Amino acid sequence: MFALPGNGDKGHQFGMPAMLVPVNSNMMGPQFKKEKTVPNYIIAYHGGKKPESPEQGAEQMARWKAWVEGLGEAAVNPGTPLMKTRIVSTTGISEDGGPNSMSGFSVVKAESMDSALEMAKACPFLDTGGTLEVAEMMEMQP
């Protein structure tokens, strides 16, 4: 729905011509939104050792679940494990993802890169000998 600013069909009170303006702020494009959005960050898991026993696996999983619960609403995607990775390049496809291949990822919402890094530093995956790669995710418009 649109409205005419000013005094009815006379236009704006300062003599400017009347023009249509959105009444419902939802009708305004994203470029007009004033609310600050909190960015998402991907935490990519690289390497890491598999547990040596079912008990060790259960312990690692319990520590990981406690970490995720501690993230609270910041956990957008608490975790997605990945199967064997492959590398695609201009020279072909490698069946081996390399010595430090990506083994999973999480997505968190954080006010800044520093905040996302603090979340990652507390992740128990680091105790498995793996590393974490953190990057801010960009919103793409179609």
C-alpha cells in the first residue's frame, strides 16, 4: 500500500510535488533496512584423529555436545560431518582429500570474527589433533 505525503492531493506542505512512498516498511528493499544483522561464520574442521575405542568416541561426542549446548542460539548449524573428500582442479579430480582434508563444519552467528574465533577456540575437536578454519559467510542475492 502507498500513501501520499503532505496535505492530500496538494502535495508536500513545503510545495514539493506529491509522490508515492511505501507505508509498510516490509515493502522497502533490503538496502533500506536499518536493523543490523549479525553475520554467520563457518567453522571448518580439518584432520583430527578418529577415536581409538567406542568409549573414547562417546567421550569426544559428549564434550562436543556440551560445546554446542554452550553456544546456545549462536549455533546456526551445530555440525555436519563429511564423508571422504575429493579435490577438483583444472588438472582433474584427486580421490585423496589430502593430509588435512575437511572432515566437517559448523555455522555460528557472531558479532565479529574475534567472537567467532573465541567460540572455535573452545571446540573440543581441537583435542583430536585437528585444526579449525573460521571464515565469515557472505550473503549472496540471486
